[in-house]
Amino acid sequence: MLGDLVDFLGKSPPDPVRLPLLASHRPVLMILAIYLLFVKLVGPKVMQHRKPFDLRRLIKVYNVMQILYNVIMSFFAVHFMLGPGDFNFKCIKNLPPDHEYKTWERWLTYSYFFNKLLDLLETVFFVLRKKDRQISFLHVFHHMYMLYFSFMYLYYYGYGGHGFFMCFFNVVVHIMMYSYYYQSSLDRDSKGDLWWKKYITIVQLIQFGIVLAHSIYTLKQPDCPSARFSATCAGSISVVFIILFSNFYFHAYIRPKKSKQKAI
């Protein structure tokens, strides 16, 4: 496994077309470094003696934009997978460079990567609104990992393929998540969370379960070497996220409920 990883990281990008920010590791690593520095050090220090910014209008626009972006992306993803991409779900392969729909595959996959960049703004809003409780390790790790892994996949594995199918489930979760954020922003008088907030985490856990199951299924196909590394990475990180999100769900919803029952 270690040898496969070293060989994989040492190979040249399989697709000569390098869309913006995908030519090398440097731009993405710089963005992540600035993001982490702002979120954990600069931002909190600047806001320490300031009042929280009122960003409600900006956040509403951001949430609506994210909902529309992910809805459109999911529509074209389904159309592509069942239509021009002609996916064989037993072994999902990248289209060859000379395929007539390769440009489709490139830009659809890139649109997911670009959305991971937009997701970073969510944490920036938390900092400017002094919502420090929401900037958890899971939140920051998830955003950073998703962006960098998306880059790694596109750089080393190419556009489309097995990873494109895996990302589709994340797009569905984002539609639900940003719909929740938008509805919450409309209900100013509400002192608690909307009743369906916990189901977002449940859907996320289902998402990781599906990704893990399909990755295992792909690895069991004897004639599918092209997707083995992608399936191994996707399956492995799914296990990590299942543990992290299960821990979050327990401490956010199950443990407080048990504490209330004991108090009664």
C-alpha cells in the first residue's frame, strides 16, 4: 500500500489540461494556509475587541447562491452519469482525453472543486460574527480536507471517474445543509435550532456509508484497476468521517438528551 502511494504521488498529471489553480500544489496550499491562519489566529485577534459584524443579508445571498450552485451541479451530474458519461457503476472510469464529452467531464468535476473553495467562506463568516463555538476541529478539518483532496484527485487522478460519482452525494448533502442555513436566517425570533437540523448529520453519515460501501464494492471488482486507488482513499476517509460525525452527533444530540432525562 505504501509503495502504491509513493508511485501514485510521484506520477505526472494524467490530463494535460490544467484548469485554474490546478497546475501545481502551491496555489491551493497557500489558500489553505491563509484560511487556517485567519480562522485560528488573525481573525479572532482582530475581532477580540470588536462587535460582531451583521452579515445577515450577505449570508442569505451566500446561502441562496450555494443552494442554486449545488442544485444545478447535481442536475448536470445526474444527466452526465446516466447520459453522455455512460457510467458503468461496477467500475467507473475517466473518459479518454479524445472523448467528445471530455470537456463536459472536466468542467463538471472542476465545478465541484471550485465549490470547495466557496465553502471556506462559511468559516470566515463565523469568525466575523464571533461564532467561535461553531469553528470546531471537525468543521475546519472537513473544509480543509475536502478542498485539498479534491485538488489531489484532479491533479493525480484526472477529471471525472470514480471520484466524480463519490462527490455527487456530497452535493446532495450541501443542498440540504444550505437550505437549513437559509431557513434559519429567516427565523430571527427562534431561540433554538430548527427541528430537522440533526437530520443533516444523519444524511451526512448515510452519505459516508454509501461511499464506503461502493468503494468496497469497487475494490472487489477483479477487472477494475483504474479505480482502486480512488476507492481505497474514498473508503478510508469515509471511515474517519463516520467516526468524527458520529462523535459529533452523540455529543450534540444524544448526550444532552440523556442528561435531561437524568435530571428529571
